[in-house]
Amino acid sequence: MLVCSLVLLVAVAAVRISSRSGLPSLLLYLGIGVAMGQDGIFDVKFDNAELTQVIGYAALVVILAEGGLGTKWKEVKPALPAAAVLSTVGVGISVGVTASAAHYLVGLDWRQALIIGAVVSSTDAAAVFSVLRKVPLPSRITGVLEAESGFNDAPVVILVVAFSAAGPVEHWYALVGEIALELAIGAAIGLAVGWLGAYGIRHVALPASGLYPIAVMAIAVSAYAAGAMAHGSGFLAVYLAAMVLGNSKLPHWPATRGFADGLGWLAQIGMFVLLGLLVTPHDLIDDFWPAVVVGLVLTAVARPLSVFLSLAPFRLPKREMSLMSWAGLRGAVPIILATIPMVSGIEGSTRVFNIVFVLVVVYTLIQGPTLPWLARALKISEDPSETADLGIESAPLERLQGHLLSVAVPGRSRMHGVEVAELRLPAGAAVTLVVRDGTSFVPAPSTVLRHGDELLVVATDPVRDATEARLRAVGEGGKLAGWLGTGGKPAGAKAPGGKAPGGRPAGAKAVGAKAAGVRTAGGKPAGAGAAGGTATGGTDRQAGAPGELPHLTRLARKLGRGGEDKAGDGAGDRRTHH
């Protein structure tokens, strides 16, 4: 127990080193295992490949579940077709090219070459998730790469098991059909388990909030078990089930997310340390250069060829496909899969394992830290026009029959500059607290929201979903959300006819502001006050039919008077803020 706790503490401290140096944490965890194992400081003898495979599979299930819970459907949905093609057709291309290099350049027989080609064609979910979430890339790129890393484990496992089976591999078309069938079964089971699990968690009140994270992870793991028992892809099932759960607005989501994140780190640490123990360092020397040659072909030829050929129908920019070619990160998954031929007793399987181990370490050391640099060199970064999604977390207030929503306003959110009253939340919802720069205060209707603010919104049960939809719509479209193609139509809004909330024509706000010539505490025109022309007393002033100039003129005068009324409130708002 003492040794295990010390290893965990060292691994946790290594994360800090990893974040500062830019090195993937998996390399440090592998280093801990190697240092403890044969030829290391403690000289621990460990050669149980079967146990390593079992624990590795369990850890991979947890990592895929954590990755699925953190995957945003909004970002992944447009990328699903490309990711599906890249994780099937792309894997086939990569296997063929890499296996040919291993056979002709390194001298391995075809079975060993095909095993290596299949093993290293899988991008590692843990490595991809950890690196991509630190690199500011457009969501269309991160969506493809994250979905690919979650999808491609399934066909690769099938290929490795088939190549490691006794006897020759016959009828390749039957193998392709088997892969397609297992993927279809796994996808169906994963989606079904995820939907049923989310429905159950939302409608069953558990006695303690700490039970919700356990239930979510248990549901995700059960998807893997159900998929495997049905002779489908358990890895695809657990990823899809977790993705459905993660996008289902479950209660006590912050606790669930934190629990899953902690389990994911624990799984990574245990898996990498165990793999480090399994390897014998002095045996790697003879296989170093063969691993470098195979890895060079994989990185410079096989991966780019698979990306450009499989994604050609999607007509993506060449710069983005070049970055995706370099972002095919490998990690623990290829090393775990390399234990399959060892357990099966395939001739030369130890050499296959050593080549894969060296390849993963060397090229992860090269690719991981250079990925941000390559993104800058290719001038690929987050699209400034792409609004950041609000971070909304919900906790049910069961006895009060309501929900408490915690809303984080990120950079690039169009909620910046919107006043609280302009949110136009449905009746039964209200912003009760704003936290800004470490200071909390109760907002006034004219309080202007800013980047970095955190809001506490209380909503009754019937309007909880409508409140979240409205907040997200304002985050994407600003105060005119609902009239500019974004969803979340505010409560009390009338049929679109050029009217803004409260019945006044959109754009009249600016006229009123200029007419009044008065500014509020936020430095914006006073006429840009509470949406709907709401005066300080809170009654809506209804304008006449839209499109009529006389009514616009009268509206501008009303807004001018409203702005003068609100100018006095600006000082109070300033005092509230500062």
C-alpha cells in the first residue's frame, strides 16, 4: 500500500512537470514504471502479459468513458462522417502501408508486420484528449480527431485479434464484414444504453449526490460489457454511451465530471506504470532502429496518406489535413494491443512489443510538444468568429422543485456586454448572483455581463430547460438571439416581424440612445438598457406595428426618456460593480 500511494503521489507531481514542459504525461508515467522495473532502481520482476492486457482493457474502458463524457455533441456532430471514414478506411490504408514497411524495410514476416501495422494504426484516446484540450484549434478539427480516437480502437482490436489467431488469415472480405457488423452492434448498444441510462438518472432521485457519478460510470461500463457479450464492439459502445450521458443535462453534473476525470487519471497512471514494468530496457536496444524506421514511415507516409485519401470527399483545407496527419498521437493503446500476440503465443511477439514500445515513446516525444508549434506555423487557430459555448452546470433543488444553474461566461461569448434584463429569461427564472474577479454581488437589471463572469441562475422545474436554452442562445447570438438565426426565443416574444423583445423594432435601441445622448455606467448608450423598453419600474412599453415610421419616431422619444430615467441607476450599478 505504501509503494502504491507513493507511486500515485509521484505520478500526480509528474502532471505538473508535464504541463510546464509540454511533454505528454504518459511518457512520465512510463518512465516511472521503467524505473521501478527490471534494470531500474527497484528491479521489480514483472512479465505477466495476460494480467497487463486485462488491466489495460479495464483502464481503456474508463478512459474512453471519461473522454465520451467530456465530448460535446455540438462539436462532434458535424465531424462524425469524416471521423467514421478516417477510423475505418483510414485505418485500412495505414495498416497496409505500415505493414509493407515493416516487412520490406525491417525484415519481419508478414504476420508480425501486419500485427505491427494494425497495432500502431490506432490513435490513443488518452493522448489525444489530453493534448487537444490544451491546443486552441477550431472545433471542426478537434471534433474529427477526438471522435476518431474514440472510434478507431474498435476496428483495430478486431484486426489485431484476427492477425494473432492461430492459422492463416483467409477471406479478407469476411473480416471486413465482421468489422462492420461488430461496429454496428456496438454503436446500437452504446446509444441505447446511454439513452436509457440518462432517462433513468433524470427521473430517479437518489438519496445522495455522490451516488450520481457512480451510477453514470456504472452505466458506461455496462455498455462495454453488453457490447462485448453481444459480440459487438465494446469500446465503441462505451464511448457512445458516455457521449450520450455527457450531453443529457444530468443532475449533479459537476460532481460526475470531477469523479470521471479523477478515475481517468487513475486509469492512465496505473496503465502506463504497469506497461513500464512489463518492458525490459536492455532488450529495447536491438529493436530501437527498426522501431524508428517503422515509426518514420507511419508518421511521414502512412498517416498523411490515410488522412488525405479518406478525407478527400469532404474537401477539407490542405492545411487542416496536414495538421490532422501530425496529430495522430499514439499512447498506451498500441502498447496494450501489442500484448495480444504475446498472450496468443505468436512467434516473435516479444520483438513486436519492443518495437511498438520504442515507436510510441519516440514519436510521442516528437509529436506531442510540436503540435502547438505546427498549428501556429500553419496559421490554424480558433476561429475568432466562432463563439465559445457557455459552461452551464446544473444541480437540482429537489425539495424546492427548482434547479440552480451555474453559468460561466467564457471569452468570445456574445453574452459579453449584455445586460441582465436583456437576457429575457422565462418567468420562473432569475439571475441571483454574479461573481466577477473573485467578488460576488447581487446584480441589478442594468448590470452588464462581462467575459469571465460566473452567474448563479435559479429556475423552477417547468422552465429549467427553456432557461438553459435561452442562456446558450444569448451566448451564441447576443441580445438579439432568436431573431438572428439562433435559438432560445425569449419569453413573451411575438412572431418575428422585425420586433425585438417587448414589441419594439430591432435597431430602434440605437436610435433612442443617440437621441438621449446619455450613457450608463458601462459606457454604453443609455437606450441600450433593459430589453423590451423596460423602464426602471419593470413595465414593458409596447410600440406600434413594426415598419411604421411614426411609431419608430415615438419609440425613439420613449427610449430617450427611458435612458434619462436609467442614467440615475448607472451610479448604483457602478457602486455595485466596484
